[in-house]
Amino acid sequence: MKQPKILLETQPEMIRHLRADSNYTILFLTDGKRLISGYSLNVFQKLFDDQEFLRINRSNIVHKTFIAEIKLSKSVDSIRLLNNTEIQIPRRRRVEVLEAFSNY
């Protein structure tokens, strides 16, 4: 698989999370910068180690070290990142996300 050029200038540990946006992927870095890649989120999911990154929903992949907390409720589950960004956890992925986070 061809590696996106954007990863040559960015280390995976510098990536806070990735978000799909139409035909692009936005990489949110720890220093607050945003980078845009023409590769889909699936490409990044295959490239990154499952031990470090976690696919939360269709649009978001998160570096596990940047998860501050998991909020569970009867109606909506979500995760909060260290920068206070909240990402909703789909009902069908709840168990998978909880297992992955507890193993980390």
C-alpha cells in the first residue's frame, strides 16, 4: 500500500485525531495545526497500528493517548479528548471502543 506523503513529514505520535471530510482526511496535530490529505480515512486506518489508534465512528480515528475520558449515558456515549473535543460513540461500536480503551 502506498503511504501518503503527509506522513513523511508527520510522526504518528504527533497526530491527535483524524477526521473524514468528504473525499479528504483532516489530521489534527498536537501543536494545534491541521493538515489535509487526499487519502481516505480507511487508508490511514490500515497504516496505523491498532494499538495506538482507535476508530470511533465513520468519521473519526483517535490516538488513544489523547483520550481524556469516556462519557457513558443511557442516551449518548462519547469520548472527550484532551483539548475538550467531544466525539460521539455509535451505539453499535460502544462495546468495541470500551474494550479497546480498557486494554490500553
